[in-house]
Amino acid sequence: MDLLRFATAGSVDDGKSTLIGRLLYDSKSIFEDQLDAVEAASKARGTEYTDLALLTDGLRAEREQGITIDVAYRYFATPKRKFIIADTPGHQQYTRNMVTGASTADLAIILVDARKGMTEQSRRHATLSSLLRVPHIVLAVNKMDLVGWSEERFNEIYAEFTEFAAKLDVPDLTAIPMSALLGDNVVDRSVNMPWYGGGSLMHHLEHVHIASDRNLQDVRFPVQYVIRPMRNELHDYRGFAGQVASGIIKVGDEVMALPSGMTSRVAAIDGPGGPLEAAQPPMSVTLRLEDEIDVSRGDVICRVGNHPEPTQDVDATICWMDSDALTVGRKLGILHTTRMARAMVKDIAYELDVNTLHREKDVTELGLNAIGRVKLRVTTPLLLDDYADNRTTGSFILIDEATNRTVGAGVVREH
Amino acid sequence: MTATSFSQLDALEAEAIHIVREVVAQMERPALLFSGGKDSIVLLHIALKAFAPARLPMPLMHVDTGHNFPEVIDYRDRVVEQYDLNLVVGSVPDAIERGFVREEPNGSRNRIQTPVLLDTIEKNKFDACMGGARRDEEKARAKERVFSFRDDFGQWDPRNQRPELWSLYNGRVHQGESIRVFPLSNWTELDIWDYINSRGIEVPSIYMAHERDVFHRDGMWMAANEFCQPREGEMIERRTVRYRTVGDATLTAAVLSDADTVDKIIAETAATRLTERGATRGDDRVSEAAMEDRKKEGYF
Ligand SMILES: Nc1nc2c(ncn2[C@@H]2O[C@H](COP(=O)(O)OP(=O)(O)OP(=O)(O)O)[C@@H](O)[C@H]2O)c(=O)[nH]1
Ligand SMILES: [Mg+2]
């Protein structure tokens, strides 16, 4: 059975959590005790109906305020697929948590309130989904019950969204009119909108073609840990443990370790279930090489004719997630695959205006939730690929060296 | 090899191995929380694989409430011997004896185990503790990061978690702070049993259907034993039961079940209409946010 990871996105109160609750409820994926608890909690709050958003809004503060603060992960399966849902917050203050949920998603559902249309936050989330290269986007025009199930209104919002998305990289877009509250077009097709010819959200989730996003071309194996058993009978065992980021590695392949550039051949691949002939993403394996070459954590094993050039200069688009702004000259920790290094901000090329997608060039800092393009100088050479080619070797996080908090997320871009 | 021969269970295993290796590579003094329950058994199995053929590069840590199922303690001790592991025990009965914590009037050691856990972490200077908790267990857990930061009081701050993108885990801490790590975050109860089945992992016998003296309390079947006796009006009956979770023996209930093989457990798990904690755990019933409150205090 295959697995689809999806995330919700959109402005505060557009109905994301209600939609997830409805999806779980109508697909009979809720346990009785969970439903009892949600019914009791709704009653205690004086809500007239069972507030299905409480299925994911599980924190005390979320329930008090009726908003989502942090991502909730939910799991369910149908006979067709297994799903991992990340229900993310719409509130701008918690954009960092939306980014957390969207970074691993195969599909993002961007909700828009049919009464309000696109807001700045809908645009920000669409921009972030595109930046993170979430391959499939669903535009969910929600609360159709409040606009008289109007086809015209749906078409207006669809046009507004596509006009904006035209400036972004959105490879696959599907638009669905719905009512998360009443369940129209969530699991079952709506009887209130006969003008809509497409399928329900659930139908789309079950059938969307997730052509393997995995890059099987370029071998990249970031070394996590060197296994040395320190026992007499295994005296010469030296294994390089890691998770295959991309490409197919086979026993006998000629490989190069970077940044040293030393070459050897793959002598054996040890998987969790025993020896393997080949490994591909996302397998976690241990490679043994024929020669004793120097390899340690942070190094990357590649094929001889296909490898990234080590570089200390990083050009990237980043999402800044801290109230203490990013400024030129600031020093930060950087974690790229398994390499931890230090970085200095050399330049801020521009900040992206999420409303117009205009590139604002005269900026001296990136504030909380800003998206911008920066140049970094790093203490140790990194082995970077373009994020478009490789979600693992093309991404990094920035860490504040005083507080240790994760303050930025970056993707490496050619253009 | 084609992509299809790699199942979603293999993918969960690969993700968990990656996380466990990150813990050992990034942290100075990690430990693996081991209770002898099914999730910690799967986690240990994965951690052993992650470093094979080398030994497990961290000790196990057990917070022993003293309210144990003997089958589970036997299992724990056998595993420790079989894999030549180091076991650190944080003992609640000892802590009561030396006056570090005080027994609660209702006899439950659920809350007082948290200070013992934190004390054991501090004494051993552990900067990371891995546990088998899963996001599908409970609504507060559903919100928690894989690398979950704890301040120097062991507290979780759910409103201020570190962003966690892709598979990049930030394990940086100052002295006294620590990280709780949950490599099985994305597993469901069914995944755990499928994994136990497909990898042929042994589990303590109390997970399989067996006959036991039980009585009915608050809609749950409690075992009658030295820690827990029926009150007035509650009657002991001999029933065929099994456990879905293993926790403090005074709080953990059994479920009526004939499933005496892993295959039958899988069939039952796939069809059940109750969550495992809802069906068996008195500790979550205290209030709507019982788990969140305990986690804020430092519970796993
Ligand atoms: N009439 C109507 N109301 C809806 C619909 N969907 C959601 N709502 C209501 O909108 C309000 C906000 O819903 P939530 O699901 O909490 O919104 P959200 O997008 O998760 O909000 P955040 O997570 O805080 O960003 C609630 O009162 C819902 O009952 C809908 O389709 N129709
Ligand atoms: Mg919400």
C-alpha cells in the first residue's frame, strides 16, 4: 500500500481543522472514545453542533481560543492508501509550524473562505507550498454553504488563485468547492452543487498520481555515523551508516567520498533485514567500502561521475522564523544533511512580497515570517544540490547559536 | 530492486533508524526509555539494528513504578542479558523510601514517576531520552515534535516548539536541557503489530489472550492482583483477556479478547472502535488535558 502525506494550509478560521475532522468522521476513521470526548468537549463549550475541529485541536490553549497553534498529525487508511495528515495553523504568528507540516507533504490543501476570497495569508501559504515544492496542490473553496453554493463565487476565487499561482511554480492544481462543516464534497459528493463536475476531496486524495518524487538518478548518501564494533572478531568492520537521499547504490559500484574526493568500490550493503544487493531512497543502510578511505559524519558518498561541488558559498531562498530579524553579518549554525557548520550572512538579495510576489531589493533585514533570498558564507564546504533536484541535499535549517532555536529554513536554488 | 518491494512498513523502519542514528551522532549522552511495553520493544529492536554489528551505544532506562506485571519485568531482564545491555533503573519505591516523592492518597504512581524520571535523567546527565511514544496515541502527543525540546526543568512547552523541517533534527541544547526523541512518531498501533509480526519479535505474554481474574471498574477490566483489589460491589470473574498497553499495573486495564496469536491481534486491532489508551488507561481520564498537563511537567 502506498502512502500519501498531506498538509492543510490557508488563513486562520478558513476551516482547516474542521475539514480534517469531517474527513476523518465521514471516512469512519474516528474511534468511538475520541468522538465521545469531542462531543463532551463541544457541549462543555456550549457549541450547538459537535465541533469536529477538536479532533485535531488537542491543546488546552487551542481549545480555549478556538484556533490551531501547532501542527497535529493524524493517521488513517482506506483500502486504497495510507494517509499522514498534518493539520497546520493559519495564524500568521505560527507560520513556522505551517512550514514544519508542509515540508514533508506530497500534497497541500489550501483552503480559502468563499466569503472572503484570497487573503495575504492564503498567498503566503501558497508561496511557501511552492517554495517547498509540494508537488500537488488542492484549492479548497470552503464555506460554500455561506455563499448560497454559488458557482460564480467559486469561479471568481478559482480565477483569483490561478492568477496568483501563475507566478509560482505549481505543477498540479485541483480546485474543489466544499463545505467542511456540512461535509459537501469532502468524502461524499455534494448534492447542493450539481454544477460541479469533479470528484470529492477524498476521491482526489485516493487517486492523485504520486509519481515517485524520489530522485533515482543521482547517488547521494550523506554519512550519518561510522559503525566500528570494537570487537576482536569484527576487528576490521567499518560501516558507513546513513539514509539514501537519492539514486540507486549497488554492490560493486565505484563511488567517491566527498569532500575528500577519494574513491573506492561498494563492498557490501547491510540493511536492517540483512545484506542487500542495492539500496535506494528512503532506505537506511550501512555501506562498506573495499578500501580504507577516510569518511566521517557529514561526508557524502556519490558516484564518481556525478557529484556536487563542495562549496562554502550558499545562495538560497529562506523562510525566517524568528522575531529577532536576520541581518547581514549575523552568524548562525547551519545543519545541512548530516553536516553541522557555521554560516555568516553575506547579503540579502531581496525580500519577496507575498501579496504581489514582487522582489523588494532594498532590504537590510528579514523579519519574522519573511521570505527572501540570501547569500551565506559557510565555515566548511557543503555538498549542495538544487532543491528542485533533491529535497534532501537541497535544504538546510539555520540555528541561533545563543538560544539553539531553529530560526530559518532554506532551499538552494539556481535561479 | 524496484520501489514496490519496499513497503510503507519498511519506510517507517528506515525513518526510525535514521532518527535513532541522529540521536547517537548528535547527542553526548543518550538513553533509551524501556518499559517492556510493545512500543519500547519495537524501538529497541530498531535501535539494535541501527548500530549492528556494533553494540547498542547507549543504556536503557526504566522508570520502575514498583507496580509491575511480573511477565514484563522478566522480559526486560531477559532482553538486557541477551543483548548485553546496560540498564539504569529509576525506582519510584526507592524514591518514596528516601522521601524524594510522597505516595499519593489514591495509590497511583503516575504523577510521582515524573520527578523520578527527571531525577534519573539529571543524575546520569542524559541529554537525550528516546521513547516509543506515537502520535496516534493521544491528542497532545499528536502535536509533539520528533526531537522534542525540554528545558532545564524537563518541561515541554507546546506553544513554543522548535520548527522541525524535512528530516533535519535540531538536537542542540545547553547544559541541563535535554531532548526527548520519538522515532516511532508516525507509527500507528496497527503498524506496531504488523512490524512485530513481520520481524518475528517476541513480546511479553500478557499481550496475548489468556485467562485472568478481573473485575469491572469504570467500564474497564482491571486485573485483581496485589496492587489492585475490587471494591465493594465489584466482583472478581475469570475472563479471557489481553493487554493492549502496559503501564502502571494499578491503572492499566485489560480488554476482553480471544486473540492468542499476533495474527489475531492484528485482525482485532484493524477492527477495533476504541483507541488503545481510551480502552485501557485510567491515567488519561483525569481531565480533558491530562496528558498535556503531565507532559508539561516532564512526563514522556
Ligand atoms: N458555515 C461554515 N462554517 C465553517 C465551515 N468550515 C469551518 N467552519 C467554521 O469556521 C470556524 C473556524 O474553523 P476551523 O476549522 O477551526 O478553522 P481553521 O482553518 O482550522 O483555523 P486555524 O487552524 O486557527 O487557522 C469554525 O467555527 C467552524 O465551525 C464551513 O464549511 N461552513
Ligand atoms: Mg485549525
